[in-house]
Amino acid sequence: MIGNVIIWTGLIAMVLGSTLGALENRFLVRLHKVSAADFVGFSLVLLGMSMNGFEIVKSLLSLIFLSVWSPLIAHTLAKTFVSRMRR
């Protein structure tokens, strides 16, 4: 029961954060809002799935993978954007 509530909270956070991020005018602020909302939402979904009986090891490995790659990809996009704006 509580796992389903956490899953739905994560899904709502992802949808709401991505929608609000898409409405932002500045690219870097939009990138930050979307990547933060996706990270928090997906983390909540994994937590809810592990509470509903999904394998905890797979959830933790997915969370570690997300924790490493999500900021790395956002940083790479931001750095590319800033370097192209300086030209």
C-alpha cells in the first residue's frame, strides 16, 4: 500500500517537474528543473518498487547508475550549451 503511494508520488513529481521545466525560458534553468525532477521522481519510484517486493539489489544498482549518469549528462549538456554561446 505505502509502496504504491510512493510510486505515484514519484510519477507525479516526474510529470509535474518536467512540465514546469519545459515552460521555462532559459535553457540552463530548464535543464536543472527537468534533471532534478527526473532524479527525485525515479528515486521515489525505485523506493516504492523495492517496498512492493521488487529486488532491492536491482533497485540500488539502478539508483547508483542514475546518481552517476544523470548529473554527468546534465553537466555535459550545460557545458556544451555555454561553450557554443561564447562563440
